[in-house]
Amino acid sequence: MQSIVDKVNLTDVTSGTSDYKSFDDDVLVDGVRNGNSEYYAELVSRHRKALVRFVVRITKDSQLAEDVVQDALIKAYTKIHMFRGQSTFKSWLYRITVNTAKNKLRKRKRETVDVDNVQMTTESTSENDLFMEDLRSHISTLVEDLPQKQRLALILRIFEDLSFKEIAKIMDCPYDTAKANYRHAVIKLKGRLQKSNFIIGWREVDETRQSDLIVG
């Protein structure tokens, strides 16, 4: 019997079928339910890279991220009949991915989930650029010390650019709880920055670079 992975080419898909690129996710999901595996190949192409990037951020392990996303995409395919459209397909897929990552981390007996230590690319060696690089590294360290739910909310909001409604679905919690986790994370980061020497130099950096530091 042909495996699901072979059938929809989850591992090798790099681009979906051009005929389906104009279809929204809901149309593709309906097509998969009706037995069209090519529609799922398009969904994989559309979301896989972002999912891998997301899991790398919360695990700091690129190989684990690939395994997590592979398993999550297979689970989503086998359970797609359970998707009721009460959230976006993207949110539903992220939730499956988060749960899959948690299960794999438990198997590895890890007690915490770390965020990716994002490195800032610099094109010059100016004093300001070097300062920003050090500051980004410092903030990454501070983020790692946040409680798990606050870290996850922060990553989903800032790096994945998801709404609080989507974050709540992914984290399986009320909207206000998702928003509170994010707010607490931001407040803690600001408080810890204010206690460090970095905040003195940060005030001298223009607002655009401050924004780049967070979302770059």
C-alpha cells in the first residue's frame, strides 16, 4: 500500500502545482477531503517552510524541526476530516505542529523549549552595528529565560506575525490568556533590559533599528 508520504510527496515538495496557487486554503482542504492529494501537496508547499522555521525557533534543532514538521503534516493529512473550519487551516496546522513538537521533546526528556538565538546580519563593522548585534544576542538570552507559554506567545506574535485569535487556537487557550502571555513576556523583557547596561546604548539607536531588532 502506498504510504501517505509517497502519495503527497511531503518530503520533496518544494513548490505546489501552479494550477492551484490561486486557491485559498479552504478550497484546497475541501479538495483533499474529496480525495485530491495534489491539493494537499499545494498546502504543504504553502506552509512547510514557515512551519520548519517556527519549530527551529522553539527547539534550536534544525533536524528535529524537519522531523516535527514531517510528522505534523502527516497527522494533518490523516485528520483533515476533523478540521471544522472554526479557525484558519494555518492555525489548525500550527496547533498540530506545536503538539507534535511537545511530544518529541518529552521523548527527549527535555524540560524546556528554547527559542532560536537569532543572529543579526551586518554589512559593516561600525560601532552601532556591533552594538546592535550584541543587543540582539542579549535579548535572545533574555527570551530563553521566559516561561514556556510566554516564549511561545512571543514567537508566534512577533516572528510568525499571527493574530491573538490564531495564537489562542494554537496554544489551546482563551483569547485573553494568549494576549496576557504575550504582554507579560514583553513587560518582562522591557524590565530586564532596563536593568541592564544595554538600555543606555539602546536609547541612542534610532527607532527604525529598534524595530528591526525585534522583527528582523
